[in-house]
Amino acid sequence: MLLKSLICLFPWFILAAAAEASQAKPGCKDTCGNVSIPYPFGVGEPYCYQQSGLQLVCNESYNPPRLLYSNIPLVSISLSNGTMTVGLGVTYYCYNQAGQFLNGWTWTFTLNENYYFSDTRNKFTAIGCDTNAIMSDSSVAIFKSGCMSVCANERSIVEGSCSGIGCCQTAIPKDIDECLAPENPCEKICTNMLGSFKCSCPRDYIDEGEQDGKNCTPIQNRLPILQLALETARALAYLHSAPSRPIIHRDVKSANILLDDNFTAKVADFGISKLVQLDQTQMSTLVQGTLGYLDPEYYHTSQLTEKSDVFSFGVVLVELLTGEKPICSKRSQEERSLATYFPASLKENRLFQLVEPQIINEGKSAQIIAYSELAKRCLNWKSEKRPTMKEIAMELERLKRFQIHPWTPQQRNEESTSLLSEPSDLYSVELTSYTGNASGQYSMEVMLLNVPPR
């Protein structure tokens, strides 16, 4: 079975040439079955196509003949839109009523580096009950995406709906990775972008050359993590308590926290954020977010609340403290997620084995412990046990202003109560919808890279 008119491939560097010609070259095959073959694509002799990545095959053993790119059947080619519509096989797994595996098929294919999936013309879709579907490259090094559908029973499935019950959808990862090319000019870090790439500098460097990737200047003094965390928490607290329509960001992560030339944090990328009715505490929605930051309660129930942002922010707090990535394949399967690994390490009294040495040297142990406890509360799997962003901002404000002493449970309760009544201007912070490349702004994620292994 093939899903036709589903996957589109975009050859990004040939569109200008393609616009000048819409016919096959003289002496070259111009159709295969019902599909036209316009130049720069071609079949047969090298003269008929512009380069090897545009060579197609007409398999005449089928009736009618079938036009193929590698092992992928082509349905149509549109030079004006820069698209190829293809047919892909369906991956499936079948089980009997006892839950035992019967048979299945996993569809794999290889794309030339000149193509990427259209994120506007495609959706990765999975159909079934209690189905977890994953799409990735073969090494899971460049991209990975997926979704999960659940069913209470057959009556819970709504025909024609794909909201996570019996059917789920998510965006298709797109673009090729120009950073893998040996000729990219980046001196330090190369970040892949749609049809391009961006150069930046790693942790402890200021990026002064995003275009040519040169002149990465070392930062003399380390960025204060409390200040960055506080500014981000203030911004999210403002979003959650906006007087007109509160907003749930839904994709809080270090890559979406930008730093300007003064290292002021700005929350960015509101592409999947949700407006909330004033009297609404949660909403049912298609699960979206970033692996490693995604609230597990939201993932399993599709119920989005402001506490989903709190969980994601908890992961950012731990990243700032430890320099660890949210997902690390070098850790064991049980500890691969930082949101699981960090609380487990606290339980085993291994906190100071995780904290970056420079933070231990510059910070006070009581402050580090209090900060870690706050992060742990944010990462609670039960949303009702997580603090609000306003409470988090107040707690970070206290940690930043005062030298504290180790807490006892009674002291913590007393201080939490006083914080809620403490007057503070939490919301004097910039928000931005910036998602591209701009001088003087770079992601906080850059500061978390290249941490020496422990």
C-alpha cells in the first residue's frame, strides 16, 4: 500500500534553472507512465539530467511504467512549485487480541542531500490505539520526531478526527544539514537553518561574526545563571498572568531563550503557543513540544496547562546548573532524560557531582542546594505539585538578592508563604517572537555546549 500525494521533496538549488525550462531535453524521455519528466530531471543518459541527484528511473516492468527516485515512486513533478510528490509505503505493526505481535513492516528510504521534506504539505500521522510512532534518520543523529495516540475503548475514537485519540499527527522534520558539509566556514559552532546555516560561538565566548563564523571573543566572567533564570521566569510568569488572554508557550527550552549584547534573556518563538480563556485552567490539544523538555503529564493526557511550561522551565534550570543536555545517549536508558536523571541524582546525594565546577567555585553551597530543590519541584511528574511561574520568579529573586542558609522543612514552608506576599515587579522583561538570525542576539543554548565530560 502506498500513500500518494503525501511526501514532497524540494530541490533547493535548482529552482532558478528549472524555471527556465519545463520540457525534457531533445532526444530524452519526457514521460514515464502518466508522469512528465521536465529537465533538469531526466532518465537514461547523463546528458538528460543536470546532475546525478536529479537522475530518475523509468521502470517499465509495471503497467503503466512507474517513475522512480531511488526506490520511491513519483506521482508528479512541479517545477513552478519546486516540488516532487511521491508515494511512500505505510509502516505497520499488527497484534492479536492478546497483545502478541503478528507481523509488521518498517518503511525506510534514502534522500539525496538536495532534498528535504515540506513541512507545509505533510504531516507525520499514526493511526491506532496506544501507538507510539517515531520518524528519524537512520542514526537518530540529525532529526527525530513522533507522536503517540491512545484509546480508552473503541467508542472514544471519533471518525475524521486526529487529536491524539486513535490518531495522532506531528510536523515533519525538514531541511538538509549544511553544517555537515566540510566547506562550511564556521570557526566554532554551525547551526543548520532552512536552506542555510548560522555560525556562532560556544559557551564562554561572545559571537561577533555570525556571517563568517570568525572572531569568537572569550567572555571574561561567567554569565550569572540566577540572573538568566530569573529573567526567563519573569517573562513566563507575565505570559501566564496576562490580564487579557494568558498564554502558554508550549516550547520552553534553552534554544528559545535569546541573549542580547548585555546578556539579557528574552523568551522567543511563540510558533506553537496557546491563548487561554481567563476562566480556563487546562485545554485538550494535540501534543507538541521538544523531546527532553516535554511535560510527561501533558504527553500522556493531551491536557495542556501552564504547569506544562513549568516542567520545561525546570529542565532549563538544570541545564544552566549542570551544563548537561536534556537528552544524552551516553547515559543509561533509565537516566537518558535529564528530567529523570537529575531528581534521581539528588535522591542519591550526587548533586555536587553534576554541578559545573565553576559554579561550585563561584556560588555558595546553600544557594546551589536551594536552586536545585526549586528545579526538582518544577520537574515533579504531577502538575499540581509544581510551583507556578510567579512563585518560581519570586524564589529566584530571593536567591539572587539574599545569602541564604540551609533550609529545614519548616523553614521552607514559612519562606514560601512569605514569598507569595512579597511585593515585586516581576514583569519588566522583554518578550520577542524572533526565530531567525539577528546581530547581537543568540540562544542561551550556545552557552551550554562543549561542557567537559565528568
